[in-house]
Amino acid sequence: MGTLKERLTEDMRSAMKARDEVVTGTLRMALAAVGVAEVAGKAKRELNDEEVLAVLAKEAKKRREAEVAFADAGRAEQAAKERAEEEVLARYLPKQLTDDEIAQLVSQTLAAGGFSGMGAMGPAMKAVQAAVAGRAEGGKVSAEVRRQLAA
């Protein structure tokens, strides 16, 4: 099909033709975020699929956090809108790991690298993040690494 950015553009055009406002608006916002990332730095450049995925993951995380904030403030309608946008973005992201899968992956990576004690947190996180490869939020992974290193 081509690059992920091309897929986002094609899906946005299809959503526009179908008059699906949620998908159109969400993909328009995602493509704008990709465009901002492309011009960040010294020179404009095309992002590869991994970099586009990172931008989409960041945008999805923003939607999850906004949903919680709106729900806590009693604004259910706005929270539902944020949830719908996050679900649209989730279609393009790799399947997220469960808490049990994260714990198992962290355990295997720590054992394979011989990491122990809180002093190894930095190198351990680097190894675990490489193994996770964007399939889980950094906060969840960090908490699990910290828990296992402290044990």
C-alpha cells in the first residue's frame, strides 16, 4: 500500500467522502502532527514509518490523558469525543501489550541482560524499550522495570 503517511492520507480522503467527521478530523490532526514533526529540526524531511508511528502513539496518548481529564471534570461528552479519536488512532498502532505480557517481557529482558539493582535502571530501560518496540506506554514499562529491579 505504500507508506503509513500515504495510508493515513488515503483513509482521510475516504472518510471525507463518507462524511465521517470523527475519522476525518482525527486523521487531519494526525497528518498535521506528522507535518510538524517533518519540519522540526534544521531541514524538512520525510518521516519513515517508525517515526510516523511514534507521532501517532504520542497523539493517542494525548487523547487518553485528555479523556481522563475531561471525565474527572464531569465533561462526559468531551471525554467521549477524545475516546473516539483515540480509537481511530489505535487502528494504525501496533497491538498494545497487556500488563502480564509487559511483566513477562521485562523479566526476560532483565534476566538476559543480567540487570539487577536500581543502579541498572537506565541500561535496563534501554534494553526493555528496544524489546517493547512501541507496543506499550513508557510509563507502564518504567514502573514494571522499577518494580522488578527493586525486588
